[in-house]
Amino acid sequence: MSETAGPAGAVALVTGANKGIGYQVARQLGERGMTVVVGARDPGRGRGAAEELAAAGVDAHPVVLDVTDPGTVRRAAGWVEDRFGRLDVLVNNAGAAEDPGHRPSAADLDVVRAVFEANVFGVLTVTNALLPLLHRSAAPRIVNVSSGMASLAVQSAPDSYLAPVPAVAAYPASKSALNALTVQYAKELRGAGFLVNAVSPGPCDTDLTKELQRAGFAMSRTAAQGAAVVVGLATLGPDGPTGGFFDEAGPVPW
């Protein structure tokens, strides 16, 4: 996949950017010369992350953005419009997961709904609020941070690296739904120059995976390594793919 350098002056918004993979995506995009909007639910944490990034030389700006709260999403979109007038890159990184013991056969539907609210409906809310600004970009890019657990092929293979992971009700299904949504956005926006893709960062050591780690499953990648895959898709050149699902090795089977 060909990449651009992330030209100076390009504007990127990353949701859930105050820590983990989102923070590292913001940092790496900023190191490529982009202005980065640090989306975070908590104003203090978002401000702190932006200050850390600024100290490292990144042009970073915090904005309060809770993907499950349409009001904060609308206000964040308005702030980006007032400040920059457009958006070039949207990384839908914010997400939620349940406890690894949350079996499908004993699912708490409130938990399932909460995970889908963040991982699917939140992406719809944020993307649709920011689409008018992305349409003003010469090279709009949308990257949806998914998971290897979204792959039906990988999940169902008995020799898969995910085979030992316990069955859970919400997270894999929500990420599979996110992949399907990614394809639909790519179909709709292809003629407008958008490249829209989903990414599996791999088994990264982040807060989202702490429960799995406590259950004995090792995470072999750092947040920075996972972020590099996201950044590669966020900086695709005009001949790059759209409507795909990728990890560091290339396309991931659906």
C-alpha cells in the first residue's frame, strides 16, 4: 500500500486519543506533519494528552468528544469547522469491550448494547457529523480501528491465534458489524475520493486488553506498533485501497 507523508497542514481527528493506540496514532500522525485533534471523553485527560504531544513537537489540540453522546460529537465537529474549516483524516479509534467472561449463552443485553453503542453506533455518529468537513478535503481518509476478533474466518479456525480466547457476546460481533459498516461507507464515498478502511492493530498491550491479560493471554505488541498499522491506512496515496480490512501483514480475511 502506498502512503503519503502526511503533508504539513493536513488535519486529523482521532477519537479516544488520550491513551493507548489512539494516543500513539495521534503522535505518529503529528510526527508526519499533520495537525492532530485529540478527541477524548474526559476534558482533563484530553488536555493532558494534547500537552504531552505538544511537548514532543506535535501540533495537537484537545476536544471533548464522547462517541456515545451526540451532543459532544456535534460540538466537536463545530469546533473543528470553526478552527480549521475542513478535516482530512478521521480515525475512529474509541471503543469498548466487555469482561472476557461475558459468554453469549449468558449475555447481559445491557452490556451488549453498551458495546455496540460505542463500537458501531458511535462510529456512525462521529463519521456522519464529520463527513461535511471531510468532503472539503482533497484526499479524505477514514480509518476504523477494528480487531482480529472481527474476522469470522480467523475466529472460526481451530488453529487460529484467537482460538484460546474465550467466547464473548459483544466485542467480536460489534467489530464484525464495524467492518461491514466500513465496506458500506467505502461504497458510498468511493466516487468522492474517499479511502475508507478497517484495521486490526494486533494483540496490543492497552487498557482495553487488561482483562484478557489478567486471564492469562499475552499481548505481543505495543500500542505504538499497533498504531503504525492505523497510520499507514490514514496516509494512503490516491491509488490506495478502500473498503478493505488490513493488519500489518496485509489484507485480513473477513
